[in-house]
Amino acid sequence: MRGKTDLARRGRVVALVIALSGVLWVLALALGDHYGWSQRTRALFDLAALAGFAFGLWLLFGLWRQRRTYED
């Protein structure tokens, strides 16, 4: 039973990382539009969001591998 609980917890962490990356990205874009940030500054937040999404996919891949090991 411990394995299923661990998989569920890791799945929630992956979902949280991806969702938080998206929310923070939209928030940064809205703030940039409101305060008139330069395109260079907005691009920095775009790259940070891309890194957050990539990290979420990396975590998801690890979860997928762990799940395959758990099922065997």
C-alpha cells in the first residue's frame, strides 16, 4: 500500500508544479503589461515558465518510470 500512496503524492506534486508554473507565467505577463515591462524582461519570465514546465515534465517522466517499476 505504501507504493500507491507514494505514487499518488508524487502525482500531486507534478500537477502542482505544472499548474503553478502556468499561473505564475500568466501573472507575470499581466504584471508586465500593466507596468509596461520591456520585451526582454517579459522574455525572462517566459524562459522561467518554460523551465518550470520542463521540470514538471521531468518529474512526470520519473513518476512514469516509478509506476512501471511498481506494476512489475
